[in-house]
Amino acid sequence: MSSDRPSDTLPSSVPKLDPSGVNFAVFSERFETAVRAKRLWGHFSGSTAKPQPRSTVPTQEEEDKVTKWDDDEAVAMYLLSQKLPDSAFLKVRNRRTVAERWAAIRDEFTHKGLHMQADI
């Protein structure tokens, strides 16, 4: 039985983000590439918005689209959580969407990574 659901693991070539941010450039490139291959990058970029029913009584097709989006969002959140240090995960865990979590991680670690590279 095959499924069109994306796998819930990332390849070992995607490193875990270092708490100092020193590897953010490599981490973010490899992470994005792997997530794009799973066709979930839109959840991180925010370009895949949650489908909204046209009326107060959604059709079965609309319900199915919302369910698929919710399932894909959950997988995307899990993929991100696998590669974050505990300290970073705890900082973003209350963000509502994976796009919000990714933006917070990107903003914090881009800054940290630049400082670490300047010190090298």
C-alpha cells in the first residue's frame, strides 16, 4: 500500500542546528533542500496557506483539503523539531504555525551565525 504522505524523517546529511548558530548557513541550506524534496517547503515559507471553506458548511472536498494541510503542517513541525537544539525548540514551541517557527529560528540564527563567522 503506497501513500502520498511525506516521510517524517530527514536524511543524516541535514545536520542538527548547533545552539551557537555556527552551522546555520549549512543547516538552513540542507534543511530547505530536504524539506523541498518532501514537498513541504510552502509550510515553512508561508506560501501554502491553510485552506478555508467557502461557507459555514464545508464540502467533503474542502474538509479533505484542510485535513491534508493539517497533517502536512504536523509533519513539517516534526521535521523542524528533529533538527533543533532543545533551547531553540523551547523558544519557538508556542508559535502557532511552522512558518512562524521557521521565521523566528531564521531571524535568531542568521544573526548568531554571522557573529560566529566574524569571530573565525
